[in-house]
Amino acid sequence: MTDLVAPLGSLRQLRAALDSGETSSVELVNRALARAEASQATFQIFVSLRPEAARLEAEAADTRRARGQVLSPLDGIPVALKDNLLHKGDLATCASQILAGFKAPYNGTAVQRLLDAGAVVVGRTNMDEFGMGSSNENSSLFPTRNPWDAQRIPGGSSGGSAAAVSAGIVPVALGSDTGGSIRQPAAFTGVVGLKPTYGRVSRYGLVAFASSLDQIGPFAHTAEDCALVLEIIAGHDPHDSTSLPDTEESATHFSERLGGSVEGLVVGLPREYFVEEGIDAEVLSKVKDAVSVLEKAGALVREVSLPHTRYAIATYYLLATAEASANLARFDGVRYGHRSKQAHGLLEMYKQTRSEGFGKEVKRRIMLGTYVLSAGYYDAYYRKASKVRTLLCQDFEDAFDQCDVILTPTAAEVAFKLGEKTDSALSMYLSDVFTVSANLAGIPGISLPCGLAQGMPVGLQILARPLDEGRLLNVADAFQRLTNWHEQHPELKLGAGGEA
Amino acid sequence: MRGHLDSILDYAEQLSELDTEDVEVTTHVVPVSALLRDDIAQPGLSNELALQNAPASEGGAFQVPKVIDGEAG
């Protein structure tokens, strides 16, 4: 057992230390790299690091600061990117063998905005291959371990980004959320993870999994830090026709508007989510405690109903696999990525390339998606699910007529052990039950730590109306001013199999 | 693999319980049809950048295995 170099802390803390001259960007980046390297053998959080480039960029940030030309609250701050976000000249593999060696030819918009703000990318984080998984066990490289307990998964698919913040390596990381891939790993690792409204953040330069569901968002230790990152990465982008226009209503000064009280806020608890059956009793009790915290601070709590919740998982997996099967058709060994060396002729090359390059779960979803889109089954599966999606959207519209925000557990249990759910694809899918509806309806959701159960973090999920991130962040921020769960961090331990 | 797929499709069967006869489909949650950018040519990727990840290229083009020569492509 070895104690690692000290964790970095929150964005707010690091900004203060930079502003006071107590530290420099070079020092922060060096510490982030040292901690990333020291934890790699046990926790395997990163798929690649870029020490030389990051140090040079940190020097430039320090020079700017010395001249009084600080670009933004993120200037000189070390950050990490999920391996499906394009960062020009750097690898972008989606933790898949089919993209081994792929170098991004341009910057994704969210990445470009971070770079324009002066953020220093130290490395790329592990993920379930192409975002398909809830545990990080579907990475083709290695499974990332949970910083709280190396025997457990960090969640997925953005498990590496969540773990990088949880382990105190970086104060901020970007992930993507198609069915809970930011919120669930945030819950499992005790950090804050925000999935913005669909269209809030441009998807240009995010490798597509399911285009009508994917959304980029930040991980950080606090709602305030997430607000700062969101206002940098959000906004219309002509490169993504689904990115929302910039309007008055979408004004993005989230961080300036924090600090409000929850007095009079109407909190809805969907009765379909607060069932004894299927939720760990300790998790349920921590989430109920969190509701009481807000109630004592003046929030009004009422029961609401999202009657079609039980159909959400089936709807999600039919639509997400259909979209994935179309999106992943591009990986054919012609323009980029792996090409089979075994094949003779074009058709055989396509087949061999895809057989060799994709992992088991990705193949499963491509087959399922192709099947549900096929002529004889399109109406029964894809079209049916697209209609049920309308019912799920309607559920939220009706519920938000009666409340301002909806509170739920983020996950039904704490982080599970490696291998616990790999025997059944269906049981892995069912673990997304509380998160997929927000993607189907396009609404924003956040997960924040609200306690510990069996020594592992529990996540509280807050959902709001489309474009209501301002309120979402305010409620999360208010909760964090009333509690200190976000200040509890894992003590990283090294050793064979993660044993202390 | 087959067993996994069967169990997932069996699970998805529950959607048939719902009467969706009069329900519209939702394929996108935001209205996006009006968001076309101005029709002005923008610079694209250079030939070099477009080819940098190609498994095989020649003369500024992607190279693929033979598609005629006995094998219908």
C-alpha cells in the first residue's frame, strides 16, 4: 500500500490557488500527470497521457497569467477527455480496437471551446467501447477500477472521466451521456456529473453512438464547477444542426446565477422510482435523507407520476441500438481505423475488419439494431419504440406541470463488483433504469453525491425541464451548501487486485 | 450471443402491451428542421488530413482491395 501524491481538489480551490500565486499551472499539470501515472497500475483510468504537450500548454497559461491575460476560469487547469471526443492530433479510439491508432484530424467543438478557454488536456480516459456499457468492462483495453474500491467498477460508459475526478487527478473531465453514461459513473464514484439538455452542447467531434440521445457534459466535484464548465462548452454551433440556437432563454451565465435558496421550490418524487422492490434499501434511505435536507430548507415535496417508466429500458435499447447500427456502419476499414490483413477482396475485407475490430457488446448492439430496423420488424420494434418515446416525453411534461424539479436515485445500488453482471447483457441493461428516460425526453439531469452505503457513494439525480439547467444547478448547488458529501473523497490504495 | 439477443427481444415485447395507435412518433426531441446554416462554402479537411488515418492510400485517394477480378464487389 502506497499513498499517492495529494489529490488536486476542486476547480474553485485550484482557481483560488492560481489567483493567489500559491501554485502555477505547470505545477498543477505536473501533479495531475504524477497522480495519473501513480494510480494507473491499479485503477487504469487513462488510455493515453500527453505529458510533453500538456507541460508546454501549462507554461503558456502561466505566461498569460503573469501578463494579466487570463482567458477564463479554466485557464491553466488540467482536464481530461473521454476517449470519444476529438482533440486534433491526439488519439481518439473510443476504447475500441477498430479505432486503434486513429488520430483526430480536427477538434470537436466542446474540446475547441475548452482549449480556447485555456484548459490543459492531460489525457484521455477509458470508457466502454463506443459508449456501450454501464461498467467500463466493455473497454477493449482494460477495465477501469473504482477509486473508492478497486474491486468494483466505476460505472460507465464515461467511467474513466468520473474516476479521474473522483481520484483527484483532475478537477474537471468531459464525458458523454447517451443513457446515463455521465450520471451513473458520477454516482458510483462520488462526483457531480451533468447531462445537459439535448442540443445544449454541440456534438461535432463526438464519435456518434446514438445521435438523438448523445450529449456531452462535465464531471467535477461541485455543481458550481459544473456550471463554469457548461457555460464554456454550451452554445449553438453551425457544425451541428441539432445544437440549439442561442436565445435569451438559453443564456448561459449559469455560475453567476447560483446561490439561490430552495424556499418554495416544488420537488417532485416520481412514485414509480421510489419503490422498495429493486432498489437497495440503504441507497433509497440516503436519497430520502437528501429529500429531507431540501424540505427542511423550504422546498415543497410532492409525489408525481411518470406512468410509462417501466417501458423506458426497452424503448431505449431498441432506439439506441437502431441508431448505433447506422452510425457504426462507417467503420469498414476503408477511410480510417483497423483493416483486416486476412481478407481478399472488398466484401471479405469489410466482414473481417468488423469481425476483428468490434468487441462483443458492440457486435451485439449492431445486430440488435439492424434487426429492429429490418423490413419485417421495423413497425413492431423501431416504430413502436419511437411512439412510446412520445409517451415518455409526455410523462415528463405532465409531471413538470406539478413540480419544478424531479428527484430520484441515480442508480438502484452502489457500484457493483467487476464481473458481477457480465453474465447477462439484460441485467446490465436494467441497471440504467433511472437514467435512460432523461435521454429519451432530452431533458437535463445531474447526479451528485448524497451519502455513503456500504462505504460507497450514493448518487442523487435531479431532473428539470428542457433548458432549465439554471434551476438544476441552483438546486444542486443549494444541496451542496447544506451538506458535505461532495467533500468526501476516496483514499487511493495501491496493491494487487486493489487490496489495501 | 443468440441467447442474449433472444432475452433482450423477449424483454422488448412488453411494449406491445401499450396501445399506441394514435400516438405520433418522436425521433428527435428538439425541433431542428429550420437550423440550416447559410449556404456558403466552408473549408473542408485537406487531402492530407483526410488520408492520414487511411489503412492504405495512393495518389491522394483511399485504396481498397480489388473489387473486380473474380470477386463481385
